[in-house]
Amino acid sequence: MLLLALRTQASQGPPPSVFRDDQGNSSDTVDGNLSILRYRMEQVRMKERLDTCYKLGNYGWNYKFGYDDVRKKNGMVLQSIELATIVVSTVGLVFLSGSLCIFVVALLFHHSQI
């Protein structure tokens, strides 16, 4: 891996801020050093990404290897039960409110005849 890193460094060449003239002031030196530091940090990040990628065996997108039928079936069953509960409770509420209205009307009609 070290050989690969050295080859990439040699093929890319040093960053442009490495070659500086001796007449630059201190702020140019600091800016040059910061750009070198950024360049090297980026190289280290790239190397770490490649190392973790090769360690984990992820050579592309991080897809699952199989399709989980059980999980999908469980989700569908739970959604079906939830939908059935909503439908049954709605129909029950309609019948209960209708029965209550008929009872109140019958009670008023019965009291008016007495």
C-alpha cells in the first residue's frame, strides 16, 4: 500500500506551493505551508477511505446482498391490520351514532304521545 501511495505522489507531483522563492514574506510562507498541509490531509483522507473500503469489501455501492421478504411481509401484515382496524372502527362509529339518533327520536316521539 505504501508503494501505491508513493507512486501516486510521484505521478501527481508536488503541490505548486512547495517551490517558493526565498524573497517571499512570512504570510506567503504561512499560506504555502497551509496549502501543503491541506494537500497532505486530503491525501490521508483518500488513503483512509480506500483502506476502509478494501477492509470491508465494499468495492462499489453499499447494497444489501439479498432481498428481505420476511421484513416486507411483516410490514404488509401490520399495515393491513391497521387499515382493517380503521375501517371497522369507522363503520362501528357510524352504526353507533345512527342507533343513538334513532333512540333519541323514538324517545321524543314516545314522550309527545303521553
